[in-house]
Amino acid sequence: MRWRFPVRPATASLALLCLLAAPQAAMANKIGWMDDVVRRVVKSTDPELAQSGRISGRFFDEVAGENLSTLARRSDTIAHAGRPINEATETALELRFARMLDTSDPEFLRTFRALEPAEKRLVLRMGEAAERIARRYPDQADVMIRRLGVDGMTAVRVYGDDVAEVIAREGPEAINVLRRSGRPGWNFYVGPVLQHKRKLAAAGVLALFLANPEKFVDSAGRITEFAVSKFAEAGIDLAGAVGAGAARGLEHSLADRLGLSSLGGPVFRWALLIGAGIVAVLAILVIVGLPVRYLTAPFRFVGRGLRATVRSS
């Protein structure tokens, strides 16, 4: 005998709503947990801030309706444009997480372990970027993080905290410049483009640059003829910047090949490059068999002149 129980329409509707709300609640819980992680990192950088309770509200309200997995894929896309994705082991990710929070809280660690690898990378990026922002902008870290959002925080983690202020002010278009053209396009963007933003916008050149920044600056940082012509249409002379752009491009290209990109400023790098060039020329002359006395002839000539001057005096 089969038992039949009447199902009321109201009960069925309530059950359906619960089933539909469950994934949304889980999604919100993950993003809320990431928000708590970022909040904890920000407060850990300033004990007074932790006690004041000044930070209130959520950091990532703009991602309502998106799940953590979708945000992680978007973050990976931005990060991959700047550098290869670091496929670290699960243990390495967990160690970074524990070190970032400076905690052994089993509840936090358990939640982190339950995330997918891409989600773990996202949480780490948000936390590590928040730490940088909190140290650079201690009085307005919470405001900066809200303005940057997930995409902006990813860019800060990948490219450095010096890009934060422009991204917070200009919005997603600044992130697109970084993603498409890297540092060379970014330097051109924060220089000539933003300096003449109104003129370029009125002439339609700004929209063209934002859509194709790589057409204005090549990968070595050289300003292209296309950029010169388009800026001229807006009444802006870039002709003098072409030589400077080419010089910067040569400097970056040689520095990258010789492994000098991370050493000092441009003047120091140029001095090293010139010294390396002189050594290379001397090495070539020695290899082809040029006598050493020919190499030292200019110095000997100057020495003879000095000796003759001393004797006559």
C-alpha cells in the first residue's frame, strides 16, 4: 500500500525558493569570507585601526551576483597578462595564507583548504594587495580597496601598488591599458594621455587609445608614428617624444638582455650599458689581433703632451 501525502502549493513554493536560494547563499558566504580575510589583513597592518572600528561595511559589494569561481577566472586573466600564473602547490598556497594572516586559526585554514586552486589564488591576491594598499595609504585604505574592486586589486598585486591611485581614479579603462600593453603602454597612458585627456577625448583619440593602446606604444616602450599622427590630429605635438621613446626602448631592450632591468635607475643602467659596450669593443679588437700599443696610443699621446708641458714650465 502506497501512502500519499497532500502537498500544499505554499509549501512547495517555499521549498523551491529554498533550493534556489541555497547556491546564492553559498556564493555570498564565500565572497563574504574573502571580505573578512581582507578586513583582517588591513587591520593587522595598523593596531590602532583595528581598535578604532573605523572600517565598516563590505569591501566587494560591486561583485554581488557573481560567484568566487567567476571572479577567480577573471582575476587569472588579468594576472596572466602581466606574468605567468604561478601554479604553486597546495601546501605553498596554505603557507602563504597562514603567513599573510599571521594566524593558525583552524577555521580560517579549513575554509581556505576547501576552495578551488583558482579561488585560493584570488583570495591570496586580494589579501596581499590589501596589505600593500594599507601600508601605502594607511589613512584611506578601506576607500581605496572599495574603489579598486577585485580587478583593480589584482592589478595592484601583479604590477605594484604605484598603479593603485590611477586605477582608483580612472576605473576599469586603466586596467585594460595594463592588461593589453603592460608597463610600456601604462607609462604612456599616465604621461601624455592623461596630461592631454580632454583634448584627446574631444578629438576621439582617447577612445582609440583605450581600445588599442598597443598601436601607440610598442612592447619596448617606443612611441609609434601612428601615435604621433593621431596626437597631431588633436593638436598635440609628440614628434619630440619619439626620440625619447626610442631611447627608452633601446635602454629597456638592452637592459633586459643583459639582466640589468632591476638595477638602479635609468642613469645607472645607461652607465653600465656604456661600460659594457666599451668592454665589448675592446674585446673585439683584441680578438682580431690589434696590437695593445695601438689601443693605448691615445693615452700615451696625452701623457707625452703633459710631460712636455711640465718640462717647458
